[in-house]
Amino acid sequence: MPGDKTVVRFENVSFSYRHANPLLEEANFSVRGGAKITLMGQNGAGKSTIFGLITGASSPESGKINIAQGQTIATAKQVMPREEYDLTIREFFQKCFDKKTYDIDPRIDEVLEVVNLKGHEKVHDRKVKTFSGGQQARLLLASALIQNPDILLLDEPTNNLDKAGIEHLTKFLVDYKKTCIVISHDADFLNAFTHGVLYLDVFTRKVEQYVGDYFDVVAEIALRMEKENRKNAQLAKEIQANKDKMNFFAQKGGKMRLVAKKMRTKVEEMEEEKVDVRKEDKTIREFHIPAQKDILGEILSITSFTRMKNHKPVLEKADIHLKRRDHLLLRGPNGIGKSTLLESIANGKLKGAKIAQNVTVGYYRQDFSMLNFEDTVFDSLYSVTRSHSEQRVRSVSAGFLISSEVMQTRVGDLSEGQKGLVAFARLVLQEPGLLILDEPTNHINFRHIPIIAEALNSYEGAMVLVSHVPEFVAKIKIDKILDLEK
């Protein structure tokens, strides 16, 4: 359990992104040494920004951030930097330390075990670029864990972990004696080890602090909202009754006007008594991805593909033919070549795959590299819409919680969760005949996932899906499976 010493304290901290988008307004909270804390809040509320303020990557506009003296901090990046691709695994982990570490190989083995990435072979001399996107995300997580920091900051650490990987990480965090703050949408994972919640409210831009395990805190927040709503409803009733009386007396004239004046004061006092109800995370609206209408017959055929075996490409035969309403699931462990296969199909570079002529391909990449990060959100959406109607763009984007303020933001300045919602809005506007989806639930708020599953389930074009979340896949109609391991 947490100790007595406060290791992180925010005092009246305000922060805006590019001075136009306020994320924090006089936020206050503290974290004690050894605490395991969940950082909650809507997509785009500024959770990752709080991590940046703790590490010193960003500075507050006003207020103070106090980090206890001598505390070491480590965090895992979300995406592997290109300049690290040519490093060996040993060099990659060595970069985590200021001084040369001589016993680094056993330590590497230990953390790769935690993130469920340790195979039978020695990986120390393998280059980072030989690992798949999902494996690189595990390496980034391991790079934070190997530092054994006093304050460990984890942003969506379960995104690229399978069930066994999540179990390994959970055990590591339960046993971790130091401070840990985690952003995650995986409720069961969080409930296994956290002592409390920091809730960043996107509407008030304050941080609320709760003590207890994750499920207790979520229930407490819901109960508090219910209570506040009831109190406000009662006050609204009384205010209306007083207003009716006030208007009645005001019309009578004479002394009755004085009574009406007193009642007006009472109404104003009651209005002030109304509490600001913390609006709960909104969920995206139910949506439908329209399938391209002008296509008949076979949309995609796969007769051969390449997979990785012992880090070498192996050519395999296949007999996959997709027409409208055919949904294909690609299966296989991290590193076998699922993302590479999807990319080569989407780009028309796979000799053994053929997409029918004039088919529009909607491609959702897990690293969002199909988006131009320099575009505004509006331009990104408008560039793919079939109808060329600004009204249609705004109507669709509102369903994905993309406000008019967000519409003018650079795509590169969005949170990962917001980029995911923009990517889905693009698919709706694009009306593709073939949908290619690589881990579409990464970074997405868990409240949105059932709605996304339903939209994919009812999609009437051809679809190829990769997902490591069995509960999500179970909700989607799957007609064919291509298991790259078998």
C-alpha cells in the first residue's frame, strides 16, 4: 500500500495545448510513494499530457509541479522511433541507462519475460526492425520496466499484449514496490493492482482524486452523479414553482411586488446551489459503414502469401476468395507477419493477392500512418468523403465526438484515441468496398468498442480483420479464418 511520502504533487496547474486548447485549469492532486494509480478520463482529455508534465517533457503555464527529490521516472513511448530501428536489442536497452550496464543481458531476458516476448532463441543481437509492430510496442514497454524507476508511467500498456502477456504484466505490477501510474481502458487489468483513481474531467479540466480499487471508484463516481442529478432535479422543480409564484405576485402590483422581489433573490440563491454534474464519458453514436454499391462478384482473392518462420520469410499457398459480406479473420502470434500481409494487400504489392478493379479500400492501420498528421481533422475527413458535402462530414464527425474545435486541430496533435475515432469517421465517409483493419481497438475507449463491433458485424462489403481481443472478435460475423501459424 502507499507510503507517507508524497512523490508527485500538482498545485493549481494550468496547461493549454498551443494556447488554444486548455486541458488543465488549476488542477490539484498528489500521489504517495508506492501507490498504484489509474489515470482516467475521456479520449483527448489530456491524460498523456499529465505524463508529459510529470516527466518534464512539457511545462505548465501556471502552477507548480513538485517531484520528490531523487525520484527516477520512466515511461514507455507509444511508437518506436525510426532512428532506433537499426539498433540491436542490446543497444536499444543500453540506451535506457546513462552509464554502461555490464550485466544487461540477464536483465533484458527478465523484462522480455514480463512482456511475454521471450522466445527460445537469443534475441540480444537481433535488430529492432526485425520485430513486428506489436512486438516493438512490447519492447517499448520493456524499456520502461528495465529501468526499475521510482515512478513508472504506463500509457495503454496492454494494447499489444495477448492474455498471457497481460497476466505477466499484472503479476509484475502487483509485486512492484514503487509508484506506478497507469492509463488503460482494460478494467479487469486495472482492478487487479490499483489503489486509487485520478479522474481528469474533460469538462471542468480539473483532476478528481478517489481512493479504492478501480471497480469501487467507478461505482462511486456513478453514484455521485446520480445523487447530483437527483439534487438538481429537485432544485429545478422548486425553482420553477418559485418562479411561477414570483410572476403571479409581480403582476398583482403594490406590496406584492416586494414579495416577488424577495422570491427572486431566493430563486437566485437556489440557482447557485445547483451543482455542476460531472458529465460522464460520452459514447460514440451507433454508426454504419456504407459499402461501395457498384461492385459485383469477387472483391479480393489471396492465392499465396508470405509469413515469418524463425525470422525468415516463407511463401505459403492459400485459397481465399472474398465477395460482398465475406469477413476474413487473420490469426497468428505477434511477429508472424499479419500487419505486413495487410499492408501488402492494401498497397497492391502482394503477388498472390488481387483486388477487383475500381474497389475502394478502407484501410485502418494500428499506427495511424494512413493519416496525414499535417492535415486538419476537417481536411482529413473531407478528402475521403464520396458526397463532397461539408454538412455530411460535420454530421458524421459529431457522432464520433469530434467537436468543431477538434475539427480545426492538426491530426498529429490529437491523442491516440482521437486519431482512432477520426480513422473510423473516415471509413464511414469513404464507403469502401473492401475494409482492411489492423488492431482497430488499440487506444479506443472501452465504452466505444461494442458500438464499433456492431458496425463491423453489419458491414456489407468484404472485410479482412486482425485483432488480438477475442471478446471483440466474438461480436463480429466471421466467415473465413486464415491462421498464419498453421
